[in-house]
Amino acid sequence: MIPASTFAFDMSFCGPPPTLATLWGRWNLDPVLLIALVLAGLVAALALRSASRQRQLAAGASWALVATLFVSPLCALTVALFSARVGHHILLTMVVAPLLALALPPEWGRRVKLFPALLVSTVALWLWHAPDFYAAAFTHPAIYWAMQVSLLLAFTWLWLGMLRADNAMAAGLTALSGAIQMGFLGALLVFASGPLYLPHLATTLAFGFSPIEDQQLGGLIMWVPANLPLLGVVIWRLVDALRPERRPAVQ
């Protein structure tokens, strides 16, 4: 394995790993990012000017959270801690993505094919948490944004179907499948025999974690809290599917 001390963060979008002392000064004021956020907000405001209040609020909340994820010191913290990067991804896929899905036209969700959406989101999640692909995201901003955008788009597609599909049973089972695969990945990280992610082998001690403890915390985040929104959908959709008025009449 390449020594951890030789891993270069020169092209990391969020900069070099911070320490606890420097973290709160690490706001990401990249001009391209700020311009993109402003333009995205303006486009959303124009596109949704005639939409329902619920859709407008969902779009505004998703924009605010995206701005927080990529501008606040959390961006820098994800360079130092695997658990912070996992938390960042969970907020992106389990909070921003469903908010975006709620901001989109409801009829889009009724046309979503649930299995392809589940498959693509699962592949994206596992691919970007494979050690080599994960490490690559620190080596160039283009790879970093490929990670972030692909995760957001894949899970927005999935949430659009889970929240809007007419087939409540299929939506509930899709959410359950998503929770199972995410929980399995989290469990693998918790019970791994050693640290897997090269970028964090020399960056976690500044925050009081060993690399394996940081990885275990990240796995635990993915295993438990990340699954709560999905399990909420499972309960809601399956209960809806089993309502008496949805059952076929007995002949």
C-alpha cells in the first residue's frame, strides 16, 4: 500500500485536511461554486414561480442544504474524516434528494420505473465507497463532482419513484431493498478488519479518532441513521398498500 503520508491533496476540491484548530476558518468560497449556487437558485425560483407552496419550500430547503454542505467547513472536514464524508453523502442522498424529488412535478414520479432507479442508486453508492474510487475523488475536482452529482441524481430519481409511484407496495419494497443494501454496506465498514481508505490514514488523529474508529463511525452512520428515512417510507407505503380500500373486493 502507498504510505499514507505520501497521499497528495493538491487537487482536492475542499482543500487539504484541516485540524480541529483550523476547521472553523475553512469556509469554501470558490467563486465558481458560489456562482453556480446563485444561478441554480434563480433558475429554481423562476421554474417554480407558479408551483405549489410545498414544491417551492422543498426546493428552497434543498438549495439551502446544498449550500451548507459545499460552502461550510463540513466540506473541509470530509477531507479529514471518512465519517464526515459519509455524513455528507447521507445528507445529500437521504435529505437533499427527497427534497428535490418533492420539488419536481408529481407526474414525473408516476412514470419512474422503480427497479432501474434502485439499481442505479445502489451501484452509485457502492461504487463511490469502493476504496479506489473513493480515493480518486480527492485527486481532481472533476472526479469529486462526478461523485457528488451522480449520487444526488441517482437518489433523486429513486426518491421520486418511492414518493410518487402509484404502486404503493412496489414503492415500499423498493425502499426496503434500498435500506437493506445500505445497511449491509454500513455493516461491512463497521466490521472490516482494518482501515480501507488511504486518504484518511494520516488525517483522523487530529480529531481524536484512529482511522479504524473513524471508518467504523462512518459505517454506523450508514447502517443506522441513514436508513431511518427509507424505513419511514417503507412503513408509510406498505401501510398505504394494505389499506382496505386498496384491496381487491372478494368475489
